Amino acid sequence: VQLQASGGGLVQAGEFLRLSCAASGRFFRINDMGWYRQAPGKQRELVAGISSGGITNYVDYVKGRFTISRDNAKNTVYLQMDSLKPEDTAVYYCNAQIRLNSYNVNVYWGQGTQVTVSS
């Protein structure tokens, strides 16, 4: 099972980016999915999460600016990031809890995609 993230880049403050992360491989179903970020010198932190049923949660400082969504048919999670700020600069990682079969549930990480916001 692999998670492939894409969509990062360099933008100016106030602009937007959309991140995507697709799961591939053999598995039974995907449970919770999420996006984390890690800025230089800081710990990785949860930005937004979404359950298999579509219930979402966000860290306070992205509420109203970021939107997480998922397409279960495509095994893909998205993060729409609007009104970007320089402090949003970080490497963004997708994360998924995946049930492989009746017995095994594992957590997987994407490779990370760089988001840089200039002032």
C-alpha cells in the first residue's frame, strides 16, 4: 500500500493550493484520512482530518481557510488551502488508516509535498 501526495508549490500570500493524496495497492477499506504538516525546526502536527463517513476536524488556525475532502471511489483525500499565509509554509504529509483485511489495520504516510508561501 502506498500514498502518493501531490500539489505542493510556491505561491504568494493570499493565493491558494490544492493538495491531493491517492492510496494504491491491495486493501479492504480506508478509515480515517488526514493531512499533517512539519515546518523547519518544528514537530509534525495535524492540520485536518476526515473520517470514512466524511466528518471533518481542523486545527484552529486553518479553520475557514482550509477544506479537507475525500473521494472514496478514487481512494483520494484532498486539502484545499485558501488565503495562504507565510506561516503555512511547511512540508505537508497525508496520512491514512487502512484496513488491509479482517485482522490488520495499519497507518500509512505519503512522501510529503513542500508548500512555500512568500510574503
